[in-house]
Amino acid sequence: VQRLVTYEQARSQPWDLVLATLAENEQGLWRFAQDVGAHYGIQVGNQGAANLWPLAEFGLLSVTTPDFTPWKPHVYYRQEFDRGLFFPDGGALAEPDLISTRVQCISQTSEYARLVRLAGMVPSARFRWYGHCGEPDDLFGGSHETTPLVAESMHLTRVAYHAKRWSDGYGHVVHDWFSIGRPVIGTATYYADKLAGPLFVEGVTSYDLERHGDDEAAAIIRRLLGDEDHWLRMCENSAARFAKVVDFDAEAEQIRALLEGVMSDRLVSRP
């Protein structure tokens, strides 16, 4: 259900807050907020966005900002998702040989060649990539049109492969893997300064591809396929780490406190 109003209706109604969620829209929505007398803020959902912070009174950030410290009131938070879909299953739903990745457009990146090499080195595993980007090949597993179908596919996976060094936002996919409880073979070093960084614990919840060559990575995959106790322990560790690191309710309360402070003029930082 989408509850929408026309631009004309919006201009005729009172608003407490106007929130821009895309950098390209910030100046226009700031002008709208001025016209209707609303507090104006920005939501940042991608690394490296060119946001107009001088116009904002506050910020909601679902990414880290390692090279920039906002000087306006703000909250860092993780975007909530349905844990009824991405629930920890203890590995019970996983197929015994499936290694899969849902990195956006991975077949179009430089990381894909390594996935292909590892698939050749571990023929006992089924390596699959999923998504809508790129031409299907022998490793293509399909594209799922709804979130429940994505979740169902992820639960079938024995080991998650998440090699990404570009264009990360909040990181829904990587958080989903830990939420359901899967060992993650991925680019942990890349994520060290991002929201998903604390989920990666070498040898406990994950293995860092940036610290292991192809032979070592192949050996890690073979062990996760063949050593049931080791794999189950990593599934449990992965889910437990998510539960320790991520608290959607606590972050929602931080956001509530920020917005209440802005609307009461206790946290106003007007341009």
C-alpha cells in the first residue's frame, strides 16, 4: 500500500517534517519544506553520496561516513527488514552443496573471475549467482522478483559468497546472510569501516577473501562442505553475531528521540 498525495495536495497540507532520501532531490525538497514551514532533513543510504548538508537540520544515516563527520544532529542506523523471512534456521533448510552469491551485478565486476576460478577448483560444489544484471551463463541461478523468494533462495544456500568492493549502501544482502545464519566467504576488509563490518569475524562467522589466495579459499570451501560440525558451528556463530550487533528496536528509539527533538526545536540546526 502506497499512501500518496499530489503536489498540489501536499502544498495545501501542514507538514512537520520533510525528508529527502535521494541526493538529487535535496534542493527541491528543501525549498518545499521552506514553503510549507516544515523541518527538513536528509536520509543517506549509499556510500559516497554528494549530500547538501548545509541545507539540512538533521540526518538519518544508514551508512557509515568514515571520511566525513556530520555537524548536524544525526543518527546512524540499519534499515530494518523482515526477520520473519530472514530468520536463523540453524542450517536446516540448506542444500548440501550450494555456494551462492547475491552481490549486485557480480558477473559484470572484476570479482567474477575469481568466483569462476573457485567453481573450477571445487567441482563438488554448485556455485550460483543470482540477480537481474548480465547475461545468463553456466553459473547463473536465476532472478527472484519478490523479497520472500529472495529469502527462500538464501535459506537453501549452504555457504554465502559475498565479494564486493564497490557501491555499497547499507548492505541489505550481507546483513541478510548473517541474519539467517550462514558462513560468509567475502571481502571483509572492504567492509571494515561499514555498518556490516562488525559481523565479520575471521574463522568464526566468516572468511576474508582479501586475506586468502585461491588455494586457501578453495580449501575453506571444501571444509565447509565436508565438515558438518564446523559448518553448523559457523552457522550458529553467524546468527549469534547478528543478534549481538543488530538491534532494530534500539535504533528506532534513537530515531524517534532525534525527530522529537527536532520538532520540539531542542535539536534545531537551521541553515
